[in-house]
Amino acid sequence: MFVHNKRLQYTVRVSETNPGLANLMLEQFGGPQGELAAAMRYFTQALSEDDPGRKDMLLDIATEELSHLEIIGNIVALLNKGAKGRLAEAVEEEAEIYRGISGGGNDSHTTQVLYGAGTPLTNSAGVPWTAAYIDTIGDPTCDLRSNIAAEARAKIIYERLINATPDPGVRDALTFLMTREVAHQRSFEKALYAISPNFPPGKLPPDPRFADTYFNMSQGEGDKRGPWNNDGFEYISDRDRQSAVDGGDGGASVQLRKDELATLDKLIHRTQSDPNSNPVTGADIGRGVTGGKSVAGRPS
Amino acid sequence: MFVHNKRLQYTVRVSETNPGLANLMLEQFGGPQGELAAAMRYFTQALSEDDPGRKDMLLDIATEELSHLEIIGNIVALLNKGAKGRLAEAVEEEAEIYRGISGGGNDSHTTQVLYGAGTPLTNSAGVPWTAAYIDTIGDPTCDLRSNIAAEARAKIIYERLINATPDPGVRDALTFLMTREVAHQRSFEKALYAISPNFPPGKLPPDPRFADTYFNMSQGEGDKRGPWNNDGFEYISDRDRQSAVDGGDGGASVQLRKDELATLDKLIHRTQSDPNSNPVTGADIGRGVTGGKSVAGRPS
Amino acid sequence: MFVHNKRLQYTVRVSETNPGLANLMLEQFGGPQGELAAAMRYFTQALSEDDPGRKDMLLDIATEELSHLEIIGNIVALLNKGAKGRLAEAVEEEAEIYRGISGGGNDSHTTQVLYGAGTPLTNSAGVPWTAAYIDTIGDPTCDLRSNIAAEARAKIIYERLINATPDPGVRDALTFLMTREVAHQRSFEKALYAISPNFPPGKLPPDPRFADTYFNMSQGEGDKRGPWNNDGFEYISDRDRQSAVDGGDGGASVQLRKDELATLDKLIHRTQSDPNSNPVTGADIGRGVTGGKSVAGRPS
Amino acid sequence: MFVHNKRLQYTVRVSETNPGLANLMLEQFGGPQGELAAAMRYFTQALSEDDPGRKDMLLDIATEELSHLEIIGNIVALLNKGAKGRLAEAVEEEAEIYRGISGGGNDSHTTQVLYGAGTPLTNSAGVPWTAAYIDTIGDPTCDLRSNIAAEARAKIIYERLINATPDPGVRDALTFLMTREVAHQRSFEKALYAISPNFPPGKLPPDPRFADTYFNMSQGEGDKRGPWNNDGFEYISDRDRQSAVDGGDGGASVQLRKDELATLDKLIHRTQSDPNSNPVTGADIGRGVTGGKSVAGRPS
Amino acid sequence: MFVHNKRLQYTVRVSETNPGLANLMLEQFGGPQGELAAAMRYFTQALSEDDPGRKDMLLDIATEELSHLEIIGNIVALLNKGAKGRLAEAVEEEAEIYRGISGGGNDSHTTQVLYGAGTPLTNSAGVPWTAAYIDTIGDPTCDLRSNIAAEARAKIIYERLINATPDPGVRDALTFLMTREVAHQRSFEKALYAISPNFPPGKLPPDPRFADTYFNMSQGEGDKRGPWNNDGFEYISDRDRQSAVDGGDGGASVQLRKDELATLDKLIHRTQSDPNSNPVTGADIGRGVTGGKSVAGRPS
Amino acid sequence: MFVHNKRLQYTVRVSETNPGLANLMLEQFGGPQGELAAAMRYFTQALSEDDPGRKDMLLDIATEELSHLEIIGNIVALLNKGAKGRLAEAVEEEAEIYRGISGGGNDSHTTQVLYGAGTPLTNSAGVPWTAAYIDTIGDPTCDLRSNIAAEARAKIIYERLINATPDPGVRDALTFLMTREVAHQRSFEKALYAISPNFPPGKLPPDPRFADTYFNMSQGEGDKRGPWNNDGFEYISDRDRQSAVDGGDGGASVQLRKDELATLDKLIHRTQSDPNSNPVTGADIGRGVTGGKSVAGRPS
């Protein structure tokens, strides 16, 4: 069960209102790398987890992320506190209000008109949060790797926001949030490597014929070697050895039943193209040739 | 520049048509862990990458993933080859066709009616692919971690599909695809650790006051310790030490300009609630009390 | 700050696993009327609320909804507990597993293959949760009405799930959740009517010329009168009195600058259609008429 | 059947073109509280409604909302009339056009380039309209409450647009549209209360043990009492009385079959974490420690 | 202005209820090729159109599509009429209801539980309608081509539904709807070719160096010639003549300012990879090698 | 199989960085008319195509579109090259960075903060690419028409971007891309008309009673005739001849089983509205009338 304590995990002090800055902050409120995504990623993993240690850890961190969602949400709400009253009470004349909401240089016009200068679960472009951001698949060695990556990404978005935030109080709170992502990443790393072995993930073994191969698919000036295709990898540049690597013909075939074949033949016949035709087309007519004159063969 | 060779990277041999199985396979065609997501994740990273080695690797693997998209797409198309003709030519009576498309037990009815038993870029539930699945953020240590996790997830989805696929030819091709995910994960691991240091990601240092803290936010029977909160972490269970960790009051404040304050006050006053009232509500009326009698206090 | 207590708000006892039933339950986990939508609706309102009583109430109920999300999530996870191991360990042969995941008659195939029989934030059709479900706009009399409606809808979805759930333990927990929606609706009703006046919402008065009018836009057999268009409404059926109600010409006009007009004229002239032509079209050619013969006028 | 009369329901007079203002207006054309959402909400309800009076009312209002969609769409089209020709005919030099479309301060660049300064069904941030905005669930007491709330929200968005619109002709038309929302809300209110009883919605009774309870889930400075948790509610602050309210242990359990248990055990064993380990992790290596030296225990 | 006449454009007679068939029909109600998409495609074009003939035609057809939306919506509602009461009144026992909604073999479980067996604006897989389906861009020769294609697609979806619909009354109404798509396609064809010239669309001429070229990008067994790359096209198979066709080096370059270059260099240096390293990676550790031993070079 | 050649199909030369212009270019990278949509439209068609000529053509053009995606992606990446380093290295002070990312006048703030000034698969408003943009349905005469329309639309978007792009190198590359759309449209036209007949699409014939009818659904000042409703069409303006065109009553009926009827009757009775009531409503109370006085009949 979740309970709530009215004190924030970290005190928020905003110097002055700024709906444009509020809009940027939404990136970590309702954006793909934001706190709702983090909380829901770990919470959905915790629910199905059967390992008691990991389950506990996931609940601990999911809960903390909800508390972070509250912090960033408070920052947004406070930065919007001036805009909130302006439209509702209409204390300025319309032209001035119009300039105020359209002149911010970012999407704060949507935040203000549609959401009343509140805290919508969108990113900074106004795109609503979607669970498509969550990559939980229910395998612990995968999900922990996803968590490690997610924490790393969230750390960087906070870093960018700090770099773009003039307000010292906001920077201070963002630094706390950024720091916690680093700590969480460390915990998830520990949890991943406490499963042994954890690579390759899952149970089915890779096919040894193709497990150590590196296909040099992109060729030309700029080809490079590095540890990702050196020792431990067979580096294959020969185009002939890149296709049909199973030794077959590289085709795709299916056994059709007789009735399926007959039906398919009907369809193929009904819609077949005549490769030897040179038909008059809509584009031919559309180039301005009218009436009864054939335009076939006149390239544009 | 991309060019195309008509031979597949791996030969596909399907035993018999099966639109239900085709529908499952869509998971790796247009699903979140599928090949389009993989190709586009690496391709978008390659475009902005300035490190020559990583750029080359990302293009190599992005190109291979496009070739995998082609393989899984061919599997879907072949498994659907029987269904494709049936609806178009209507060689059976309607009731039989209806049973055929609705009796599959999964979403193949949509695949057949809407997409003509083709290869739509949806997952197995019919949800269209979205770039929201792609987590590229333009920082190499983050993006490589995202790639490592994505390869691990894709490996597992292939494993589940193999486990649920009776067709040996399909299993064979899926095993190739699964194996390549393992090889790619290894390459991305090498590339990540060829950047030194790579942790923490980015440039801004974490705040040392909060970098080694583990907050035991979820408490009760089931609390566990493990390497994710043991050595190297300060484990904090005291609820009082979990809130307002900066030493402030845990509040949220903003400096409002005089005019902002005045406007906000108007708004607050206009919409204030009377805590001492006990108003008749719509629910009260809706419970069936009519006319002039107060229904307050009558719990449902 | 949110904290977590390992005891659920309500004990969950599931009789037997059933991935099909788990799939139905997702409706209230990641569906539009589900608990995440509820929690986030109230939480986003709480963050911007300046009235102390309402802010407190919104936090109380948002927190409880998170605890409900946990309950319904546990139900889903437990109903899926059997399916979770099957695919991962592949203890049955493939054909049997295929039948198991495709024969459920609903979308549990996606839940199992893509999400590992976990608890994805989707509805029962596999559509990912989106913040587009949340209708918070930052005006208290609107948001409270939205909350009242949302609680009513959630009550009904629970009712339908109870009616379709054979498992007594699941029914018991669902009844608790359904009951709480009723209690929450009552609280939101009280909070709405504790604002006085609360109708019409907002500050700008309606135009008295059109505030009491009911336009009978749909006419024919089936026209009915009722309290929604009787006393207090002027009922207008005359089609002439339904259009251009301002007394104007019902047109749409704009003042264009001279240069705008000139540019627009160019565009209009360049793309104008000749109403007196009878052009040969692509459809004409496509009906099989070839070469130079005009097919105009031959209806299909 | 719908038919169309070329006169608008309300005459539209726009003073001058303004693509930035056009962009704001999209909020009520293709936004979540806009006229398409309104029309489709009522139209989908009307189709399934069996009560003759409500069916008629829903069709009346749905039809009027389509006429409102036409009004707001005309406003958008006229405000964009200058921008429409400029890009198509390219009468200015490129740098000037670039400044023109990027300097508006809102998302009109997308409207102009992608939609040709037309009337796309997006909100003012360019997010495409989605049926996820529609909350029809097919129960009349719920759907009418949803309609009441939706009309209230739409009224407020119009109010904000009026406050931000300098053009008197646009303000005039917006005031008509705003007024009609108020009238519609009144009709829906009448229709809701013409069903008796209408609370609680549906048929299943709430569990009396939990129907009058208010859980004080959020505690701390700021706790308030009000009519939403006073008379008629039992106010529960004791944390122990908030969890496992059924009197059980607050746990979550399921009866597993023997084979399910065996499979699950395999999975648990295969992926178990070692709580007593202190493994070297990727983050350890990533901090720059190379070769054979253990880095465990070195906090960052 | 839209007005509504209670008689449908076409009489609907449904033989018996069938929620599974209702679910299929949703394809043309809220699906991508369905009637809402059609109506909104033409309506959005009409609003911005300045050619009086086309504007009138677009309004005529948009209005008819709304009337078709009503027809298909009535079909869905009637097919669901039996399911509508069942869940709401719960006249059967739960197990039977569960079988009823999950045994349909398609997504009717979602339609029933979430939408109360109504008429949701989703496709047959339950995916909510989105304005992303609408391809209006505000250029008449493009939009008319889009309309022609859309009518063709809608015709085929109706054909598939007819082929899969056993109910004669439903087939009859679907045949009317299918027929009208053919008539509309013809009108749009006439309107396209009444603009002369209409190809190429727009105003800017193509670059004559590349306008008649066909690049044979996909090579191998299966290469074919046809009218699409024969007369009027230069057919280029030589891979060297396919890249850098402008005669440049096929590179991508930008002029950076000095300060940009300096900053970028910092970034490149900070995140550069060491191509000569062979680092120990997370995957190495994850394979089970512990402590101080390098695992580099041990392929999995 | 796809392979990659490091030389672009067309050399890209960008004069100077400009994140605002980069943001506009996204329209053709991850927008609805962009290159990913084109590549995936043709690729998904190719996979299921059984006609050898069309299959080859679709693969040729799909592959070329991927190469175009690479060109436009390089343009975006280069235009962003200055912004990429700035945020990551934070070489300016925060206030200056904030102005830099928010002052662009379009959505480049999102591109920079969330995507690190990379190449996200979004349109210029930041909306993630979705497969809902792809209209492949698996019928060749439809899909080719869709392709013709798609190429026309893409041509126009490139034209608008060229008109708004001051950078000559970018204009040059865009002109190449625009030109290729024209060439592709011509190929698809040839391929469509090489199928004979291709109109009407599909196999089922239209109902001759309704195939040549034009319904004048929108009436009033502005009614026009043109080739789209002249010769070959019967033009029907009489409202009575527009409804119930089958000669029926224009109603909608279904045969219900006895038990269905009984259940439905229960539902209707339980939720029926009383048309003769004049109930007190929530709006009445909300207007400020308290206590026991009826407010019915008092219009607002």
C-alpha cells in the first residue's frame, strides 16, 4: 500500500515564475525518460517478480520515483503559478495575454490554454505520456538491463535541464534528482550481476555458427575496426558470405495446400501486371494532354 | 546509401500456412522489441555519431537489422499466404470465412480484414508501431546501454516465439535471428567499455550527499538486503530521514510578483471551497431524494 | 512524499491461474477507466491546486488509487503466475504452448509473448495506456465534475468485471475496489458543491441570447420532448431559425491584405478546376479503355 | 441521415489573418476538449441508446456540435488564409518565409509546412486527435456525467481562448460557442436527473463496510477536513486501519497446480539473485577500473 | 451547418445479434479506412478550399460519409444489442458470461467490457481512431489523389467484410456503402483531372537530371523490367552510378563556427572510444567469470 | 538483404548550423509524408506481393527511400551539429543556453533537450512517427493508388521546405529528393495501369442502383455543378430521395431472441428517463440555490 507524507523528499525553492521553463521541465514529468516512466517501469516489474530481494528493491525504487514525480511536478506547478491566474482572471487585455502565451518560444501556449498552466503528463512538446515508453518484458536479466539504461538516460536529461536552467533553486532540486538516478543505476547494476550467469539472457543457447560473427554490412570510406568486431568476432566483409548464411538459396518458401494454391493463382491472375504494356496513365493525362491522343512514352 | 540484394540473409522455409502464427510473429516485425525498432534505434544513433568507430558499428548493425526485418517479414507473409487469397477471392461461403478469421484465437482477424493478410507494422495485438519505442537520446554511454538492454529483450522475445512455434522451418530462422541479438549485444558491450570512464554517464558529478544512499521506501514483511543496498550504500529506513533530505522543510515555494499574487488571490477567492458547509450534492439528488429535503449526512 | 507499506490495502486471494481472466483485468490496470488513470488524474490536479482543503483531498484519493493500482496489479500477476513459467522454461512442446496462448479467446497471447505474462500498462486489447485519458484542465469546478464522471465510469467497469469473473476471491477484491469508487464519487460531489456558485463554470457569462435555447437539430420520427428541452429552454425546430442565429448571413469572411489577396489569387488560379470540362480520368483508363478513345460519359 | 446547409450556424467575421492565432484555435477543433470530441462523444452514445428521449437529445446535440466544428474550422481556415498562399506560391524569399513560419512563437510552423496552413485535426501542439479522448462506456448515468463534465471543460477552454484573442469577430463567435456549452450542460444535467435513482451508477450495491469510509492517506502539515470527509464519512487516519482493511493479512496469494509450481520453481531458481554476493558490475568497470582488480565496495 | 434527419440513408436489417461480427464491423466505423476517416478527410479539405466547385463537392461527400458512419454505427449497435444487456443485468452466472465474452475469437471482449457493447471509435483490434489516419495536406492535386486512393481502399475493406459476413441484411447495407465508395472515387477522379495540368503536383519543377531515372536498387534473381522502368526511364543498375549521383563525393559536411568546433571537439574527446582496447565488459562478467580474471576473447 | 555503402546517394553540403531549420526538416524524416513512411509503405507491400514485376519495383523504390531517409537524416544531424555540443558541454552560462533553445520559435527545444540535438523519428512538432501513417492494405490497385498519392504529397512537403530554406546546400539536396518523388509517382502510375482493368478495385461489382448517383448533400448558396456530378452522374437534390434510398423505412432493426429481449427490457426499464419530470439538477444547486428550495425552471 502507498501512503503519502506531505513533506517532499527534497525542498523546492523557485525564484520566480516562468512558464517557458515550466514547459521544459515537463520533459522529466511526462516525458519518455521522466519520473512517471521510471516509477511505472519498476512498479510493473515488482508486481510479477518472484525473487524476494529484487521485488523489495523494485518497490523501494518505484516508490522513490513517485516521490520524484512529486518534486518535479511541484517545480512545474510553481513555475506556472503566475500564468495560472492570468488567463483565468483575464486581468490583462487580450493582445497582451496573446503575446504572453505565444511569445515564450516553446510549447507553453498549449500548457497554458489547454491545461490551465497546470502539470500535464506530457513531454515538453505536448505529447501525452504513453506506456509505450515502458520496456518491461518480465525477464529479470533483461528488465534490469533496461533499468540500468533508463537511469543513465534520465541522468543525462536532468543534466541538460540543469545546464539550461538559470534558476538556482530549480537547479538545486534537479541536481538531487539527477544524483538519485546515479545511485539507482548502481543498485540495478548490483542486482543484475547478483544473478549468475546473466549472459546471454534467457535459456535457449545461441546457434554457435552465428554467435561470434560480425557482418561488415556498411562498407566504404569510414570502415573501422574496434573491440566490437576484433578479438572474439569473425569479421565478414565478403558480400557473398553475408547473404544466405545458412547455406541455402536465400529464398523464402512455403508449402501451400492445393486449394490455397488454386485460390492464390486466381488472385495473382486477376491482378497481374502486363510487363510489356506501356499504358497511358493518370500522370500522362495530368500533364495536360487531353482528349483522344495517346501520351504514352512522353517522359516528363 | 542502402542497396538491396534479393537473397535473404537467411533462407526461410515455412511448412504450412497459419495466420494465427503469422499474427504472433508480428511481435518482432512491428512490435516494440522488433526489428524495425532495432534498425531505427541504431540508425538514428549513427546519423549523429561523431566517433568514427561507433558510427561504423552502428551502421553495420542497423543495416543487418533491416535485413532481419526482411526475414521476419517474409515469415509473416508466407504464413499468411493462404489467408491472403481466401478473402480476396471469396472462394468459400461467408459463414466459413467468418469462422476462419474469428476462430484463430488471436488478433489475426484484424490482420486479415484490414491488412489483407499482409505484413502490417503492428505488434501481435494490432497496435501500430510508434517511434515512442525508440530511446535514442544522443549520448553514447546512454545509447549503448539502451542498445545492450534492447538486444537482451529482443533475444527473449525470440526465445518465447521459438517456444511457441511448432513449425521447424520457422524455428530455424527464428533461432538465427535470436543468435544475432546475442552477438550484437556483445558488440555494444565492447563499444560501451571502450569509452573510459563511462560511469556515471555525462559530465555533471552527482551530489556526494545523496550518491551512496539507499532509501528503504517500501517497508514491511518482505524487506530484504542484498548487494544493491549493502556495501557502498547507506541504508536509510527511518521515515524522518527519508523526507526533506536537504534539511529544509520539505515545502515547495515560489517568489510571486505583486501582480501575480493579486491575480492568484482573485482566482483562489473565486473558487474557494467552504470547509464548513455540508452541501446538497448531485449524488444526494441522484439517490432519489426530491424536492426540498436536505439529504446531507445520509450515507449510501 | 510517497512511502510504501508491504501489506496491501485489501487481501487478494486467487483460486487458480487464468491468463484469459488476467487479460480482462488489465482493463482496470492500464485501461482508460483504470486505476493509473484515476491516480494520475487526481495527482496532477493536486499539484496545481491552491485551495488547501481540495489539495489535501486530492492527495488522499490519488494515494489511495495508487494502492488500488497495486491491488489490481497483484490480481493480474497472480492470474498469470502459471503462464509466466511455461513460456520461459518451455516445459511443454511447442504445439501445446501455441494452443495455450492462442486459444484463450482474447488478447492474452500478447500479454504472454510480449510481456512475459506480467502486468503491462495496457487495456484488455493491448493498447498502451496514454495520458490522453486524463482530462485535468486546471479549473476546479471542471476537474471535480470530471472526477465525478470518472468515478462513475470506473464503478461500472468493475461491475462488468465482477459479472464476468467466476473466481470468488477476485470478485471479493473487485467489490472492494468498486465500492471505493462510490465513496470517492461522493467526496468529489461534496467538494464540487462546497464551491458556490459552481455553475456555470469559469468567469465569463454566457451570452443570454443563446443560453436557454435548445436546437432540435435531429428531426423525424422519434422526436421527443423531456426536461432537457422543456421548461427553461426555448425549443427551436424551424430550420431557418437554426442557422445564422446571430442575424448575419451565415458566411465566413476575413479581411485580407492586398499582398495576401494577390498571392491567394495566384494559388486559386493555378489550381482552379474547369467546371465545364469532362476530362478523361484515371478511372476511365482503369476501366479498360485504352489508347486514344475518350471514355467520358460512360458510367461504370 | 446528416444533411448540410451552406449557411453557418453563426456568422464568422475575422479581422485579419494570423497563423499564430489560428494555431491556438486548433485547441477546440482537434483538441481533447474540442468540437470533434464533443460530436463523437454524443454520437456514439446516441447509436446504442434505447431510451427514446435521450437518444433524440443526443442526436440533437451531436449534430449541433458538428455545426460548431464547422464554425471553429472556418475560423482556423480564415486566420490561415494569408499563410496558405505564401508557402505555395513562394512570393517572398526563403529567409523571410523561414522567419515567418518559425517566428510565430507557437506550433504554427507545423501547421503551415505539414498541413499547408489548413485545418488539421490536431490540438495546438500538433498532437493528432485520438478517440482515446472519448469516454463513452455505454451506461447512461455514467455517460451523462461524462457529458456534463465535458461541457464544463469545453466552456473553460473557450473562455481562455476568448481571453487570449484580440480579434473582436473571433471573440464574438467564440462567445456563441462557449454559451452553447453552458446550455448543453444544462440539458445533460436534466437528462441525468430524469433517471431516478441515478446514484450509485449501475446495479451492484457497494459493500457497506467500505462505502462511507474516507482514508486519510496523505498526512502531515496541510491535513484538512471538509464536507468531503466530514458528516457521512468515517475518517480513518490510523495507518494500521488503512491496510488490509478486510481483516486479512494484506497478502496476495494464488493456488498453483503442481505442474505450475514446478515450472515456476525452475524459473525462480534459474534467475535467482545471490543476496550475499558483492559482484563486480558494469558500473564498476565503467568507473575506470581495468583488468583484474575488484572494485566492489567503492562507492562513486 | 449540419442538420439531422432521423431516417437513415439506407435501411438496416440485422438478422440476429453477434458481438463477434459487430467487432469486425468496427473496422469501417473507427478504423483507418472507415467512415469517420473519410468524413474528416473531406471536411478538413473543404474548410480551406477556395475553388467553389471543389469546396461544394467536398462538403457534399463529407456529409454523405457522416451518414454512412451512422449506417455502419447502427449495424454495430444492433449486432451488439444482445451483449449490451447481458453484462449490465448479469442474468447469467459469471462463468457463462466469461465464456461468452472471451470465446468470440476476436476482440469483442474489449468492446463488451470497456464500451458496454456499444460503438467505440476503434478498429477491430480495439485501437482508438487517430487523426494520423488523415492525410490532408492542403494542396488540391495531392488531396484529390489521396481521396481517390482512400475510396479505393475503403471499397476493398467493405468487400472483405461482405465476404466474411453471413448476415444477409448486413451484407445488403454493406453493399450499398461499398458502392458509394466507387461513385465517390469517380467524382474525385473527375475533380482531379478538371485541374489542368495536375502533374507534377505543385509549382517547383523537378530537376531534369533525375526526373526520368529509375534506380535498380534491389538486385538479384527476380529483377524484372516493366512499364514502370522501361520507356521514358533511364534504368541504372551500376552501383557506382547509384551513389553520389550529383557527382560529389557522397559525403555530408557542414561549416562549423570556431566556437562550435571547439565545443564539439570537447564532446568528441570526452566520449571517444579506444579502438585498440579489448575491455572487460558487463557481458563478460555476466557469463560467470568473477573476480580478477580477464575474460576478453572468450566468445560465448 | 540490405547492404550499406558509406557514400550517400546525394552529397550534402550545409552552410551553417541552425537547430530551428533542423527541426523543420524533421517533417520529412519522421513525419507522416516523410521518408520512413515511404520506405515502410513500399517495403510492407513488397513482402506480400506475388506479382514478380511489382515486387521488384517495390523493393527498388523502398530501398531508395531508405537512402533518402539517410540523406534527410544527415541534413538534420548537420544542422544540429552546433547545438549538440553546447548542452552536453555547457560552455555557456545557463541563461544563455535557455534563450538559445527556447528562442528558436519552433519545437527545437524538445529536439535539443530530449534527443540531444540528434535525429529523432518525429515530425516537426515532436510527434513520434507511427505506423498509422502507412495505408498498405494488401490489394495492388489500392496500394498503388495510395503510393501515387503519397508521392504527390511528399513532393509538396519538399516544395514547402525548399521555399522556407535559406541554405543553398540544403535546398540543392531537397530538390533532388523532391525530384525523385516525381519519378516514383510516374513509376507507380505505370504499374497501376499495367493492371487491366484496375477500376473499380477488387472483385465485387457495385450495386448499379447507386453507382452513378451524386447526392447533393450540402445545399445553399455555393452549390456548383462540375464534371464530378455532371455527365455520368444522376444529381439528386431532393432531400426525400436522399434518405432511405433502398425504398425501406430508413429504420434500423434486429431480430432479438426472447431472452435477449427480456434482458434488454430490464436494462431499459432500470435506466429509463422520465420525460415528464422537471428534476432539480446539480447545475441548479450549483447556481447557488441552497437548502430545500426547488430551483427547477429557473433558466440561467
